[in-house]
Amino acid sequence: MDRPQYSDEQLRTALNNFYHGGTAATADGAPSSIDACCNHIYGYNNPNHELSMLQKITATTILDYESKLLNQDQPPPSIDELLQQAKIFHDTHGPIVPFQQIIQDCTPSMALAAEFKRASPSKGDIASHPLDAGEQACLYYGAGACVISVLTEGRWFKGSLDDLRSARLQTTAAANANVSSSSYHRRPAILRKDFITSPYQIAEAAAYGADTILLIVATTPSHILRELITFARETCHMEPLVEVHAIVELDVALEAGARVIGVNNRNLHTFQLDLGQTEKIAMELTKRGLSFHHDDNSSTTSSGGDSHRISLCALSGMSSAQDVDRYRKVGVGMCLIGESLMRASDPPLAIRGLCLDPKDYEGLYSLNGGGGGGSGAYTGGTKIIKVCGITNPTDALVACRAGANLIGVIFAEKSKRKVSIDQATEIVNAVRKFGERSDRVAIQLEEEANTSALSTLIRKARALEQASRVPLVVGVFQNQPLDAIKDIVEQCGLDMVQLHGSEGMAAANSKNFGVPALRVVDIELGCHAGGEGEKQILSSSDKASAILNKVTSDPMAILLDTSIKGEASGGGTGMTFDWTIAEAMQNMGVPVIIAGGLTPENIASAVGNVRPWGVDVAGGVEVIASPGVKDHEKVEQFVGGAKLAAVEASKGF
């Protein structure tokens, strides 16, 4: 459908009219100036400020709805007709569920709002295949999500009200089908996530089955926010999710009577992400004496009047169990997670990996937990996919979009894929922007005294799994001074390093670089390329044991790569080693990454037969005879093939 395009002047006029709409009043009903109601809005009263993307989307939404409501050829339903439709819908399919109570009932577990969205302004389409909102919502619900967030904005996010309705109907059917089951839990609350500026959109949400709606303080004058909250509560019987980012926006939300406050860790004007923003808002609420903790049913308003409970939610940027636990510790009751679940090859598995129940998180690093605890084979499956030898941001983003966890940039002097400081910095910045972060990812690992190297490696592997749910950049070095490596880490902002020379295990200690390090162990072919090789004297198990005896707790993880006898530098051979050695190491409980000669053609065999913790590819996904230039189709085939093979392999456990 062709949509009208608006000029900058039209967008500014729409926002100005919106800011001056409604009835400006203070909490006690006394008149208030429009300026006072808009002071928290970015660029307000500055006609020369550049509109942010958030403001452009909001203004466009306003103009689209104005056009829709004035359409005489296809007149839309009136607000009263929408409210009547909502009544019929809920009489037929069940009443609205209480959003805030849904969150509170999850205690002590973290409530999860799992999001369905087709695209985003910064990254385009999220999936190359058709998506069904109802099917995805049922996957989320079945895995434990108690809220389903549905993007309904059509221009940038490619959503629709039909997605909202589908999510509501299919999750209701799923809940009803299991009502007599011992595993039954009530249907999830359905959240309409859009750029809502009018009661009409709220009535529309109710008519399509929503239980709650999102209101964004960053673009909404305080007097209009108050009117929208009141309409949602009193007319549609919805408790809205009110989104804030800064302290000044928190003030507006509290004064408007918000009870469910979501902290967007991303500044929607600049798109900068700060996962500490939720903690800052939590500290501010505590400072004001407002109780909001997930298991605390008491709270007071900011004015000290009628008491009501506040629920605090974290929005944007989370992807791991460590993120969830971080917010659980400061009293957050719900986390909203979207893109990482949409991109996950197995969304239910990804949700289980979030450890919403604190007991699950406590067991995450337990040595008796799954995935091999030092007392048995590693059976956790393939979790890490590394695309190495990246030389430009475009190739890096292709790998990120395909689902790679680690992006490798090579600084080894003799490599055909060596990058400069400037090249690496551009790649780091592109990967950070993709992951919606502005700084290095901190890989959290709790210290444990008197544990073996193997036990430590297992805990580190789990920590890296969590951290790399957003792509990380790894710098690859070979026999270079440790101080020089550390300087490059700081200059480029690398998240990790990989040592591919004769540096030794101790050199891979994170204290040397300020970031964790992968340690490469070369598996020698015993011949020059093209030769027949020499007779194996040691069994695969013996070779694996010999490697394990040299392993220390210094590295973040162990990577096995092919080397050729008589050649000083390992890696880059384009040849596979004997994978039974990797299999033997995993049978001893060591999660390993395998590299060397992997391609889209053999990745399914590698993952299916060895079930390694990670896989690493460079030359196998390049344009023929062009080292450092990735073939985008091959990258997508490799990553997709690894993910699919991992899912299939996991069915055997």
C-alpha cells in the first residue's frame, strides 16, 4: 500500500499541534501552561532542532491517523464503534487480563514480555521468511512468557493490528486447550506496542484484543499523558505500560499516575543504549521512598496520597540470564526482550536460557548442571558461531544479521586478512551499533576458589554464551607482545582477543589485556598440504588427554584449529583436522570451538557428529581467491546451517 510522504515542515507542524492539544492541567485540576507540560520533550521550543527518529515516527503516525479518520471513501469506525467492537470481542474471547497483576503473580520469577516485531528502522527486516504473529506468540507463551508485546506500527516495523489480534486469539486458544493440564498457566497479557497519541488508538487496541498499551513519555506532553492513562483505565479497563528513559520523564510519569513504569535502556532520540539506565531509575525511586520491588505489594504515590503499587520494568537491550539477574537484584518485575528472541533459531530454548526463575539462575553455573560439569561429557550443544577474517563493516553486519555470536578481526602480521587499527575500529563500531550498545560488553564471571581448570572453563563457557547473545568482536593475534595487544584492544574497543601463536596458556589470562581471551590449540596434520600424512600413533582420546593436561584456567575458552607439520604459523590452512579429537575432548567435559576447513557444505556434519560448543569459519565463506572478502550468501548458509544442525543434534539428548 502506498503511504503518503510528509515534509519536515509537515512533521514539525503535526508535533506542535499535538503538544498543544488536550487540556493542560496540573494534578489537582488547576490550569497549567503548555510549556510546563512539554519541558521534558527533546527540542521543545527550539524550531531549529533536528527531529529525532522517534519524533519523525510519532509525527508520521499522527498524520497517518488524521488522514485515516478523514477518509470519506473508506470511513473508519468511530471511537464509540471501536469500544462496542471491543466489548463484543471480550464477551466472545474472554475479558481483559489485569496487566499489573500478571507481572506481580510471577514473583519470585521475573515476568517476561516477549516481543513480536517484523522489522526495525535501524536494521530492516528481522527475518527473511514469512512470520506469523500468532504462532510466534504461542511459542513464547508455551516457554513461559506472561506478556506478549506486538509491534503494530506499519511503516518502519511492518506490523499491523491483525498481528495483535492473531497473537491474542492463538494464545487464548492455546491456554484454553491446556486448561485441565497440570502445566496450565493463564493466557498472557497482550501489549500493543506503537506510537500512541490519541484515545482512538487505545480503543482500536481494545477492539483487536489488547490487554494493555504502551505510552511513551519522551514524546507525550504531561497533560495528554494523563488523559491517555485515564482513558485506558476508566474506559478500556487497561493498565498501560508507561515508558521512560530519563529522570525528568520519570517525574512526568509519576505525576500522571503511572503504575507500571518501563525503563527504556535506549535513548530513543539518539539510539544510544545504556543497560545501567534501569538501575538509575530504580535508585531514584528508592531515594524518593517509593516501594516497587517485585515481591512488595505496597507502594505510595509521589505526592504521598492514595497508595498504589508500582511495578518497574526493564525495556530494551537485554538478551541473557545475566541481564535478567542484574535487574532482578534491583527489584525489576518484568523484562521486555524482543529482537534476540525473534532471531533465535529456537525461541523456547532461548527463553529457558534467560533463567527467569532465580533458582534456575543459581543453578546456571552449578557444576552439577547440564552441559557437562567436569564429571561427564559436554552435551550442551553448539552455542557459539564465529565468523573470522572480517575486513569491513558490511561483511561484519551480514554475519551479525545471520546470527553469528563472534566477529573475528585478524591482527596477525603474516595473515592475508590482516586489518588496520582504523579498519578494526570501523568494524567494532558497526557491530556495537547492530547490538545497540555503546561500550564493550562486560563478560561477568563469579570467582570460585579451589576449582579445577576444567570446572572454570565450563563456567567461562556459560558466561560467554550469555554475553554473546549480542555479537562480540574478537581480535586475533599471533606471537605479538602482550602490551602491544592490550594497546590495540583499547584503541579499537575489542570485546575479546584470541591468541593463535606459541604464547602459552598463561598468556590468555584476561588480566593481560583487560578482556577475556580465547586460546588456540593447534592440531597438527603431520604433513604438508596435499600429502598423505603419517600413521597415527596416539588415539584421539590420548591426544585429547594430552591437550587437557596442558589446559589451565587462564583462557575464556579453547579453540582447536588445523596446523601443518613444519609450518611455523597455524590456522588459515583451509583443511580440517581429525574431529574425533574434538569429540574426545568434549567427552571429557571440555566445551571446545572447532576451526579449520569448515564450509557451508560440511558444517552440518561437523555440528551433527561432533556437537562442538562452537564453530569458527574464515576462508570457507569467502569469495573464491579473495582472502578477507566474504561471500554473503555463504555466510548466511554457514550460520543458518550451523544453527539448524544444532537444533537437530539437540533432539538426540
